[in-house]
Amino acid sequence: MTKHYVGETGTQLILDTGILVATAAFSYIKYNTPDGVQGTWSASAYSSYSSLASATGTYFLSHTLAQSDFRVPGVWEFQAFIGAVDGTWFGETVKYEIFDLFE
């Protein structure tokens, strides 16, 4: 799927962090909506090949979309947040355009 829509459900939003997240004490995905709302979604470790780390492993955070997650169309910003005993880290900001139905 190349476009994402308001009310979309079941799709995994996956962010490449470039650092190992398997041993993180907590992790989530921060978001900014086009209408200025900021929030967080729960996230879990996801294993695949990371172009940022140039390796295969748990370098990703994943969140499965619920119907209420994408509620307004426009450009959304996402950022991974990882916390462990020895520090906290942010992933690079990613932008996705979310479309209204029938666009």
C-alpha cells in the first residue's frame, strides 16, 4: 500500500531506529498531527534488515494502527523513542501524508 488513509486499521507502522531496541525498558512512537495534536502510541520491537544500522536485528519499532489512530488527513510526523537503563534515544523524524477517504 503506497497511500495511507484516515480510519485505516491493522497496518503496521514500522520505524527504523538504527539502534538495537530488543533490550529497551520502554519504547513508543511519538506523533504530531496536522492539526497540532501531539501524542504517543505503544510500540514493540520488530526485527528486520536496518538500512540505518546496515545489519539485521531488532532495530525497529512497530505499532499496529487502530481505527482512531489516523483521524485527520494531512502530513503527520513520527519519531521513535527508546528508553533503557543507560539512556534514552530518539529516532529520526519521519513524515507521512495521510489521505482522506476517496482521495
